Amino acid sequence: MLLKVRNVEFTGLELSWMKEKLTNSCEKILEHETKVKMLEESIRQANFELAR
């Protein structure tokens, strides 16, 4: 398979590699978003405890 995008050609192997990299990046983003949400919840809980 050959894909041409704006005068650049990609083979099937290159596309598979790019898809894998994007998938890995998306997984890492989701992991980081989860960590951020956990930290936000910890901060909310700490603020709640301090307000008591």
C-alpha cells in the first residue's frame, strides 16, 4: 500500500509505524490525564480537610 499526502509518499510499513507511535502517545496522554485527575482529587480532599 502506498499513501500520498501533500506530495509525500508513505509505505504501509511506515503507516503502521506511525499508527503505533500515535497509539502509544494516546495511551501515555490518557495515563497522564488520569494522574492529573488523581492529583486534583487529592488537592480537593486536602482543601476540604483544611477547611474543617
